[in-house]
Amino acid sequence: MGGSAPRRDRRLPVETTSFVDRRDELAQGRELLARARLVTLTGPGGVGKTRLAARLATRIARAFPDGVRFVHLAGLHDPALVPLAAADALGLHDHSTQPPLDALAEHVRDRRLLLVVDNCEHLLPACADLAAALLRGTMGVRVLTTSRHRLGLTEEHLLDVRPLPVPDPDGDLSAADGYAAIALFADRAAAVVPGFRLTAANRAAVARLCRRLDGLPLAIELAAVRMRVLGVEQLLDRLDDRYRLLNAGSPSALPRHRTLGAAVDWSYELCTEREQLVWARASVLAGSFDLDTAESVCADGERSEMGVPSVGGWGEGESGLPPVGGRGGSESGVPPVGGRGGSESGVP
């Protein structure tokens, strides 16, 4: 196995901030991994797939006597390095002439372990080949991947990671503190504004802010950072220019997670030219829309050729990417909640 891949810590990422909610997704993930050998967490950029995968893997680590290993793909762009990154995570340093995937499967053939493969969306064919080789060449290896789009294997089970629920800002907010989006904003705001807490005076504004950000964790965290210099109402007033406003993420984060604009650009650049066209046309639809609406707006009367069922509504097609119109569409500039035929989720 020749070549080299950037060495990364093969252990699970350490949580440096509090983990908010996701109880339902954790329970669903555990159930899926108990009966399936390949599970993919899908969802738009910034929804928290990596954090959820790491937390899920930690929770079920005892079920794997040979351990849990983490494969970081965010910094890789050459598909040929995917097997090498996995080999490094698994402690395999084989310099034989054996095909890399064959050597990998043979190395872990008799092990019971969980391999977490993070950020697959830009290397889908290589990740699918890796997963297929492990599924078919071993008995005790399970694979958990994160991606903005499914791998497409028959054996794959999907877990849709949705934006966080947000209460109606004009409704009863007496239980607003129990909503994950509100709790996340309050937690992150308290980190930059000591003593910040939710009160009767600011609950409605916080709920309105989180609603306009579609409950997307990345957008909420970037907004909370701005609490150093702006109040909640001032943040709301400035959200019309959110790509300029939400641009101060942690320098330790991946480049595409440091600003909201970078997260959307990453998704857009992964689309084909046709998918980008559908994305642009769908951006005129503010909020939820169903398949018929997407087809009428995007397809020019050619439903199957345009593939609108695949990409016009966060669907199950080739991109699995949100119809944001190159920074248009929903309030946050990320996929509108309910973009998949009006459901609460979105991505395949």
C-alpha cells in the first residue's frame, strides 16, 4: 500500500463545547447501528453531523471490543488517498503490492470495530468503494459515515440530521428554554457574554433569531459570537446581510465552518452545473415547497431530464444538496426547513 495521506488523530474528536440535545437522533443512530453495518448521517452543512457521529460512536464504543477509529477526510481532495487515510486510522502500514482496499479488508477481517468516516460528500465514489470493501470483506466491521449526500450502496441506512427545533416566536414561550435551538444560542451567548441568560424580556427575540436562522446549529453559533458587540435585537436587524454578519467562527474550525457563506459555497461547489441551475431557480421559493412546486419552477416541463425530484427539494438524487440559489432561498441562506415535500427535515 503505497502513497501517503495526511496523518490525523485516529481517535474520536474531543468535544470542546457543550453538546446540546440530539437525544432522538442518538437513539435512532444506536438502533440503526445495532441492525445495519453501514449508516450514513446526512444533512446540510453546519447541521452538526460530525458532532453527532462522534457522540454516537462514544455512546456505543463498548459494543466494539476492537475499538472505534475515526477517519478525517475534510482535508483530502485526492480519492486515491481515502484508503490510505482509513489504513492510517486502523494502524495498517502495508507496503505490499496488494490492492489497498484488499489489504485493508484483510487487516481487519476478524475484528469487531466501528470505523467512522467523516466528510464524505466530496469523495463519494472513493468512500463508497471503501465501505463496500469493508462490508463485503469482513464480518465484524461496521461503518458510520457523515456526508451531505448518501453513498448510494444497497447496504446503506440513512439517518437524516435535521436543524434544531425552534418555537413559534409569536406563540407561548413559557417552555422555550426546552427547545434545542434556544438552548444552544443561550449556551454559546453565555460563553461570550458572562451572565447572559434567557428571560421573559429576550425569549421572543431569541426565538425569532433562531427561527430566521432555520435552527441551523452553525448559523446559531456564529450569531451567538456576535453577542460580544451586539444585542439580540441588533442581530435581528442585521440578518438581512447575514453572510457579512455571520463570518466570525472559531479559527480552529474547518475553513468551510468558519463562516455561513463558506458553508453554503462548499455545498454549491459540490453540485453539477445542472444542479446549480436547479438550486438557483429554487431560490425564488422562500420557505417550504413540495415536489410539484419545485418541478413547475425548475424543470421547464422536463421532469425526468432535469431531475428535479432529485435536487429541487433536498431530495434523494445525485447531489443531496440544498436549493439555496447561491445564497438565496430560506432565511439563513441554507435549505428551508421542510424543503423535502414540506417535511421537517430536508437532506436525503
